Amino acid sequence: MSCLFDIACNFSSERFDDDLLEVIERAKLNNVSKFLIISASLSDFPKLHQIYTNYIEDSFFTIGTHPHHANEINKDEIQIMREMIKLHNPSCIGETGLDFFRNHSTYDEQIYAFEEQIKLSIEFDKPLYLHQRDAHKDFISLVRKYKNDIPKAVVHCFTGTHKELEDYLELGFYIGLTGWICDERRNIELRESIKSIPLDKIMVETDSPFLIPRNLEKKPKNNRNEPSFLPHIVNEIATLVGLEKNELTDITYKNTIEFLNK
């Protein structure tokens, strides 16, 4: 039976503290067999790595700092991150990038943290796990500066314009699609533009516990997204791109395994 790989599981969120085992078991019952656990801040890493250790047969993990936490990054923290990468050997560097929508960190803090993590990706020959929101111009300018050296990259939770998509594909980046695709009211351009993504560049994700699909028939009372909903998202994507669900499932699983070099 075809299995899915969820490339965005924020399992260190306190929203999973009480029932993560049940969440993972529920996902497996829905043929979601692999999970990429995402690092948002270095301070989260002990908890994240313990979760990874508990589910080591099924999971992979990243090391990095989300742009919301870029204000935590300085030269010393980058050295700490370097040592953590050496010691723990993550699958990706990130989640890193730029987010000018909420601006929890300043422009300069975000640029510095992003560029330093790009350098770490190159230094350790690790894929980049990328986040971009309302910052495309500066984001694309910075990644193009290093385009010949970045090993691989995935633009996680892509919700941008067709032009942004073209820019990412021109760089050879993979594209992560979430339940955001399930909102036909606000995402007319997105739902059309994903047809342009080469099949060997698509990955799928829930970004759980965030971004629960709008058209999910039975939503949990806590409105928490979780990996067991990934088949619903994949079915939506498959319909939009004109594939059978099982075919897209196999393609995205293969893409993710190859991306992570596993």
C-alpha cells in the first residue's frame, strides 16, 4: 500500500504534549508512515531530539531557527548550531528564511540569521528547509547569491504567486504543499499554478498543528491539524493536477526520500 511522508511536523509544539503517541498511531492508520520534525528555535532542540529518538524508525529532523526567532541568533549561536549539526547530523538545515508578515524579528536580524544558515547548509552539504512570507524580493535575492553552492532546498508551505513559483523552480527548488491548497475561496491562483510544478519537485505536508484544511469534513474540536489529515490534502492536490491519489502519494514519497538522501 502507498505511504505518505509528511515533511512538516511541528511535534515540539505544546499542542502535542499530551497525546503525540496517539497522533502518530492515527497517522499510520491513514498510511502516513514518515515524519520530518521541524526545528523552529535552538532552544526547542532538546525536546525535538527526544521526540525523534522516541520515533527514530519513522522520523527525521531538522536543525535551524525560524525567522520569527532570528533575534536569538548571533555569532555565538551560529557556532552552537554548527556544533549541533556536527553532533546530531540532521536531515536538513532550517526552518530558515524570511517572514515580513509578522516581523517578530527585525529585517537585519532575519537577513543575518538566514544568510548564516545558508552558509551552514553549504558547509555541511545539507538541504535547506525554507520559509518565506511577504518577503520574496529579499528572499530570492539572497538565495540567488548562493545558488551555485546550495546543495538542495525545499520551499516549505508554498502559498505564493505563480511568478514566485517560477523563481523557485528556476533554482531547482522543491515545493512543499499544505492544506492551504484546500481553500478554493482564497487560493484561485495557487490552485491553478501548482499544475506547473514538475512532478519530481512536489512534496506534501500538514505543517501540523497549524493550517488545518478548510474543507475537512470532520474537524477536531481543538482545531488542531495533524499528520492523519495528509491524505485529504493529497487527494485535493491530486485532483487539481490530474493524477490518481495513489500515484501522487508514491511520487511525493519518492521525492522526499531522495531529497533527504535516505
